Amino acid sequence: GSSGSSGDCYKNFVAKKCAGCKNPITGFGKGSSVVAYEGQSWHDYCFHCKKCSVNLANKRFVFHQEQVYCPDCAKKL
């Protein structure tokens, strides 16, 4: 199975989609830092608490019902 066209194939099929903004995570430029958890991936700047919006990249977080929360908000769920 060979096809003539290539180029956007990587972006469409290989790149993970950010669970936060739904855009592909290309690994280049601003979106090069990636948080991966439970089979999902986020740009580091999209990885923040669902309730208070504090950024949780490189910090502790709680994953609850496919959403990300900081430990403080997670206690109040």
C-alpha cells in the first residue's frame, strides 16, 4: 500500500491531539512540551485545573473523570 502524497500525514495521523485545546501536538515551537497521562496528551500550557485554571504542568495534579484538577480543587469534588 503506497500512496503518492505525504507531508501532512504526520500531523494528521501520528501527532497526538491535545485533550485541552484539541489541536495536534506537533512537538515543535510553542507546543513542544507535552504532558501525557492515561493515554491522553496535553500541551504544557493547556494542562490546567478544570475548576480554578491554575497550570499544573510539572506540578501535582488529580485526574478525575477525564478532567484535570489541582489537589485543592480535587478535595472539594
